[in-house]
Amino acid sequence: AKIQLFPGSKTNVWMFDANLKSGDKTALQKFGESYLGPVIRVKKGQKIRIRFKNQLPEESIVHWHGMHVPEKDDGHPKDVIGNGETYIYEFEIMNRAGTYWFHPHPHGRTGPQVYNGLAGLFIVTDDEEQQLKLPSGEYDVPIVIQDRQFDDNNQLVYLNRGRMDRMNGFLGNRILINGNPDGELSLQSGCVYRLRILNGSNSRFYKLAWEDGSPLVIIGKDGSLLDSPTSKPYVILGVAERMDVWLDLSNKPQGSQMIMKSLSFSPGMMGMMGGMMGRGQNNLPLGSEYQILKIRLDNEGSNRFTLPQKLAVFNKLDPANAINRSNPRKFSFFMRRMQWTINGRTWEMTGVTDEESVKLNTTEIWELVNSGGGMMGGNGDDDEGMMGNRGMMGKRGMMKDGGMMKNMMQMPHPIHLHQVQFNILERDVSAVDSKIWNSVKDGFIDGGWQDTVLLMPGMRMKLIMRFEDFKGLFLYHCHNLEHEDMGMMRNYKIS
Ligand code: C2O
Ligand code: CU
Ligand code: CU
């Protein structure tokens, strides 16, 4: 479709043209015309049917990010359909109340398809949430943050800078909110809002904060509300992550404004590359400070929502019940032979190894390790990649002590698991460069149920999850969409 994102010209985009019984086709359009959407709203226990008709000039399939669904409804790349074909999803909503989303998932083309406009929100509510009387209706505001780049004719530009771009991931030079370049939203002073914020970017991540220094009050993350509200000076929001923010404007005067920014931080190698690209091309290097969103309080209103001190009730999974508690499954993310890999492997459509096979009705601990690799290649034949004993930086490599070089050559990876929501058990940062860590350390939300975590260079995380209800082949991958398309994605099998 062609839509009007800028005055006086039309931009070519790809869109979900939705005919909804439940949800809102225009909820993302408060900023003006938008390629994004719709917002689908469902309730736990509801059975739904979605008919996806592919009218793109290429294959696609839609994935419901964060949802606990059978294999056939998960939008696996092997299930792609061609132009003119239809795929029918039928599943019951089994997830807790939370902010989920959907986007295409064909292998090798997820980056460009999302970039061209294909993404929307999938919002689940349940009885527990409804009893909390959180802001709803016009006070429940979706905010999707993405970066894009436009040419002189206001057409989208994707990765025209060659292979480096794909290794790093796409970084645009302007921020769009809800699929619109005008990042201004009008809300009412005197009111309280729930903002549902999704980082829907291809590879950019953010250090989000209010400009006036007031804390971000977080009430939800990915697939659940938190057990209680938590205040953060800023939040690091990796690709595909969501956070629900409580915004109290009751003491803000009419006519004032609230600005959300991304604060500066040290991103490691990717930032360096972003910085180099910066000259002339990119005025938003990763890790620089820039404005995300301006909220204008044009009108005055009043509503009566109060922030509950207790939000969701859940029992976190107990590590004592994990079948592999003494020997967690380990997945290492690193570069090998100019390829981003997981344990040295890249994508295979239906391939799955023993290391990736789990049993239904078991609880497991997975350890995710960002162990390095970068633009220089490296042989990485051990699981530490080029940083290991045999890698360029290792004992027999160029430098014994990686130092500055090492940091330059590592990248953050937003790691996502399909099918499950997990709890975070541990975040080991002992191998994270202190300059990087100090610039992001207060920005992580480790409570609740999540499906995507940002693994900073050198970071090790332990997650606990339970495989229930559905057997089959599901994905785990880096959600930097360019990394994913290059093959930093694998199957795991539940049997
Ligand atoms: Cu948001 Cu595999 O996906
Ligand atoms: Cu997903
Ligand atoms: Cu990655």
C-alpha cells in the first residue's frame, strides 16, 4: 500500500489489512497514518481463528510472538505460504495477561518484511488483570518504537550499505513511533495512563528514560504483569522486548509536556560501527542520546485509576525442580567464519540436535552465553569462538588479553525463545566490560515472565522454563532481525 507518512508524498509500505472482530485497527494511528497494526485484543481462555491471506510478492508466515501455541500455529518458517495462499490459525489463548505482538517469520526475509511495515500488537487480558482495574480504553496506549531510514522521495531504505550492515543489523537514522515519523502524542493532564511499549526495531535497542528525571514505573514485562510495580531510572529495551509503564499525569499542568529519551550508553562494537557509519549517513549512532517521544498535554481531563501495590500473583519456577539443575543446557552465541552462530551452528529448516531436544512436562535451566566474535571473522572452533584458546584473541591468537579489541568485536544479542515464557534466575556480568556494564546496569527488569532477553557482550544468563502442552519443533534465536536472517536461529524440539 501507499500511505502518507510525510506531507506531500506517499511512501510504499507493506501492511496487515485487518478485518477484526476483536481489537482495534486504528489504535496505533493516533499519530497519523501508520503502516503498523492492527492491535488484536483477546482474553485468556478465548478460542480464536485467524485467516492469513498472503498478498505479498513473496513467501511469508505470521508468528505470534510470546504466545503458547501448538507448532502448527507458531508461524515456523517451514510453514510459509506463497502469494495468494491462505493459512488458518486456530488456537486457544493460554497466556497470562500481557503485551505480545506478531510479525512475519519466513527464513531469510523476516528483517525486510518487518522493516517494510509488517508488525502489530497482540494484547491479552485475563480475569486477574481485570480485577486490578488498570487504565483501559483510551488510557491504555500502545507505543511501538522503531528506527527507519527514508530516501529523498520519502521511500524506505533498507540496508544499502552492504555486508557490514547485515553483520551489525539495520540502524536507521530516525525514530518512528507507532509507524509514524511524527513522534508526538497528545494525552490529557490530570489522567493516569498505561503505556505498552514495544521495541519493534530490527536491531536497535534503547536506554529509555523520562527527560525530566522522574523514574519509569514498570508494571509489566513481556508475558506478564510484575508482582509489584518497580521504579527504574531507565530501562534497556532490547529488540522485541515489551514493557508496560504506569504514567501518572495527575499533577502535570495542562500545556506541559513529557519527553521520553534514549540516554547515552556504551554499546560495544556495534556502537563503534554505528558511530563510523554515522558520518553523513547516520545521525543516530547506537548509544547516543536522542529523543524518542514527546507527549503533549494539550487538554485536561481526569480519571480514577490507582496504582495497585500488588499486581500479578504467580509462583516462579523452582530451580530445585529442574531436571538439569546440576548441568544446565548451554547455548553460546558467537561468530564463526563470518557467520553468527549458536553453539557454532546456523539455521537448518527442520534440523535439530540432541543438544536441542527436550521432553514434554519437564522444567529446565538454560544458560545463554554471549561469548563474542566480530567483524574480523575468526575460526572459533571451540565454544568460546574467537575469544577462546584457539581463537584470534586467545592464547594462540593475536592478543592474549582482549582488552579494547575484544569489546569492539562483540555485539549484544536479544535472545528469544518461542513457545515458553521463562523466569530469569541469574545474570552473570563478571565478563562484561565494566564501561559497557556501568552504562546499562540499572536498566534490566528481571521479574515476571519473559520471552526475550538482551544478552550484552560477555554476559551469561540462566533462565528457567517449563515445556508443557505441545510437542513439536519450535524456534530459539537472536531477534536482531538481520542476525536471525543470516542464520542465528535454530530449532528446539519438544517430544
Ligand atoms: Cu518475534 Cu521468532 O520471533
Ligand atoms: Cu516469537
Ligand atoms: Cu544477534
